[in-house]
Amino acid sequence: MKALLLVDLQNDFGNFGVLEIKGTSEIIAIANQMIDVGYFDCIVASQYAHPADLKNFAANHFFRYPNQVIEINGIPQRLWAIHCIEGSFGAEFMDNLQIKGVHKIIQRSIDATRGSYSCFNSEKTAINESELAIYLHKQEVEEVFILGVNTEYAIKDTALDAASMGFKTFLLEDACLAANLDTLEDGRLAILELQKAGITLLDSDQLML
């Protein structure tokens, strides 16, 4: 069984969003093609639904600002501008995404206890006991195909977790966007790391044949 995982295609990462990433319109177009192609047995969309008091928000620390790195629960963590608050417009999926074609929505927040942005994260819960892991196992998924944002954060951590759990993991490289907050090479370096971990890179066109 094959699963398509759409990672964080939400308004705050889209056009004019708080953490806007240029090119999300093209990613949504590819995501919709993948939803329609009929290649996947199940389609899952992850959705950040942060509490307003999230420790990773710079606004929740005196004299701190977005993109600073501080230690939270003993783990170095990047601080972010407030985004994707549960129930807010910014947390909603981008308008053009064909969300009706998605079988399962996984809501989550950054897990500062593990320092992970993975869609498999769950505070104080092992990754193989997370909501996403339980769902994929229940669907008897063997292969996971990933697209979305951000390549060097949620995409990378999700792919590494999926591979570590024994799923054959594929990255749709042309349908992933990086934030590149530190350097313009952040996304490329993340992809190299995924390749070294045995994750297969694909172009979405290869699944349209």
C-alpha cells in the first residue's frame, strides 16, 4: 500500500502568510495532481495547530526574536514568529488544495521535548505510537511519498522518521520548498542528508506516466 503525505500546506506558509515561502502555488498544483492521479491508496495531510503559548514562539520569551536559537527542555530550538495558531485562518489549508481528496488530517504542533518538526511527533510519545504511525500501520502502508514545506524542517524530519520506522520513503523533490532561513543552501543540504539516509528522490512527473 502506498501513502501520499502532504506536509503543512497551510495559509501561513502561502502567499502573504506570516512565514511565506515563494512558490507554494506551484506546489499546490502538483499536490492536486497527485491527489487525482489514483496512484495512492491513502492520502494524509498534516496540519500545524499550535497553541498560542507554544514555547517555540519568540513572542513567548522576553527580549527574544524570530530565528534566534535558544535551549528549550535541554534542546537547541529555533524561535518562530507566531503562526498556524489552532483555529486561525493561518492554520487553515491553502484555498486551492483539493482537501476533499484527503483521507486523513493529522493535526500536530512542534514537539520541543524531542526537538522535532516531524509529522510523526507527539509530545512524550514514541514516533511509532503517534497518530500518523498508527494510521499508516492500520492502512498497511509500506511506501510513503512526501511533498510540501519546509524541506529542511518538517519534510526532513518526517522523511527520516518514516525511514527509521521501516517505510520505503520517497521525496517528491519538485514538490518540496525550503525556507532557507540561514543560507540559500539549507534546502539542498537537507536533501543531500535524506539521500544519504537512503530516501529515494522522485520527480512528480514520474508518477504521472
